[in-house]
Amino acid sequence: MESMESVLLSHEGVAPRRAFIDAGHTSYDIGRARHSGAIFRVRRGWYASVRADPAVVASVRVGGALTCVSALARAGVWVRADDRVHVAVPANASRLRSVASARVTRQDDRAGAVIHWRNGAGSIAHPVQSIATALNHAVLCQSPELALVAIDCALNRELVRLPQLQAAFDTVLARRLLQASDSGSQSGLETMARWRLRSLKLRVRTQVEIAGVGRVDVMIGDRLVLELDGYGFHATGEFFESDRRRDLALSALGYRTVRLSYRQVMHEWDSAEQAILTMIRRGDHLWPRTRR
């Protein structure tokens, strides 16, 4: 007989009553575990470990499964912070509850949850949706740029494979973003810069290998290098010194280097974009004719 702990572990800490019964446990066993404090009832037919992720517990309490940015963040995918719980529910779902209490209907308390209606009817079998399905929800919930960041990150970290996304993505927008994705993207900042610069019809390459220097984040045209410094990562110590050595080597080879901080990409992009476009109008992204 499979232990209750094992059943809960295979269900992300929150399991339906049927899973315990299928594992050989009786209603008496479930009641005894509740009485001992090892598990507690989330809503009718669902029980959770006292160590279960609160976000997963909340999604089941509402009446669905954790999805979109909530499921993605839990798996380590880069998403914009959202304190709300994103919950996928069947198309025929009823009796949805509050995040805070199974005794309070969602109609009386809508705070704290974003509902994603699934295609098709049926019941929730697992409390956390797959990465592919969560990304499909994110495409419809987030901006195209943020959705692309999440897709790139999930592919880069090998949390999902391309065929899985091709099978799960069921909208024109989702498939368009998948075509624009790049599993080689090393950061959300890189994905954002690539998406924004290509939207300006610029010739952009990422993770370009330069002899004697290594890979650079973004290359615009022939020689305008864009390096993106993650929040606090390049500010001090050996990373600061290494960045300066790379910049010097690039200059010696004739490249033009622009470094953008996390803040400049996330909050000051308009001014950064104008500066980049000024350099492009000046021809800084092209080799001199003699070198061409």
C-alpha cells in the first residue's frame, strides 16, 4: 500500500480523496490522519499536507488547479511578480470558492484569484497544471512580451520541450510567439531586448560568439553590441572587472558596446531605445566601408 505521504508528494502536497482510496487507504485512515493533524481538508474531496504550498492549496480551495504565472513561478520560470493565485477551472465549473475559505463563495469574495476557464468540461485531477499548459494560459493572460520571456525561460531551463508546446498551444498568438522563441536566451532582459528591437525591423542576433571575447548578449547589425546587466549581478567584484575587460577587447576589435542595466530595460526603455536608434542612424552598427 502506498503511504499517504507518497500520495501527497505525487500530487504536489494536495490530493483528491480518490487518490488515497486508490492507494489502498480507507475513509477511516483519512479521518485518523486529519485527527492527528497530518493532513487537513481543503474543500470537499480534497486534502492537503500541512507542509503543502499555500498557492496550490488556495487554487484547489477555489475549485481548480494552479496555472499561468503562479504555476510557472513555482517551477522557476521568470515571470513578473503577481500576488494573486492564477487558477484553471473546467468550463462547466460551479461552486467556486474564495481563496481564503471554502465556506465563502467566489461571488462573495473575488479577491486574490485570477480565474482561467479551461476548454472542455470535467474535473481537476491534478492540482498543478503542466508547464506547457500553464504557458498556454500565460499567452492569453500576459502581454506578448512577458509571455515570450516565460516561453524562452522554460525552454532554456529544459522545463518543457518544443513538441510539448506545439501540442499544447491552441491559438494563433501562442503559435506566433513559439515561432519567435529562442531556447538559447540567457535572461528575461535578453528576450525583451530582442523582441523590442525586432519589432523596430532591426537586424538582431543573440548570443553571438566573437573570437577572443566569447558570447555577447545581443548584436545589432554588424557590430553594435548590446550587453544586458541583470539586477545587481554585474555591479561589483569579479563580474565588474570581467565586463570591463570584455568591453576593452570588443573596442579593440572595432565593435561598439552599449551596456544597459536592469532598470534601463524594465523601466527606462524609451530613452534607451532612442539612444540606440540615434547610433543606428549614425551608422554605428555597420562596419566602415574599408572593412566591409
